[in-house]
Amino acid sequence: APHKNKWIYVLDLHNRMYINKKQAGEFHHSSFTCGGPVRSAGSIVVNHGVIKQITAWSGHYRPTEDDFAEVIDFLATRGIDMSQ
């Protein structure tokens, strides 16, 4: 089922990306950095090593379109194909 492949991520201020399984009520975007500031946060769906969906949805951090663009840039500059 697709929801089993849904993870959450944050890109911190030092351009480190953290990804963990979504665990409602247990582990949140703010858990990665103990509530500290981040560049962006959202959800990501990966299937067989391919990013199928990535969002900038985080109720805690509320990233902007510019913040999300930083994530796409971050991934693209590291060789991740973001054309899909």
C-alpha cells in the first residue's frame, strides 16, 4: 500500500536531510532537530528507491514555496532526478 512508503523529512540549516517513517503522535518533523529551525520540511513517498511524491507540508514548520524550492535544488544538485 502506498501509505507504507510515506515518510517525513526535514532539511536543516546545515543542508542535512533527515528522513524517518511517519509515526502519528510519536515522531514529528520537529523531532529531528528538537524543534530547532529548518530550511524546509514535508513528506516524501519513495517506491523502489524512486521519489514518487514530495511535499512541503508540515503543520509545525509551514514551509513556503521558496523553502520547498530549496529542497528540490538540494536533491537535484546531489544527482536525484527531479524531472518527474
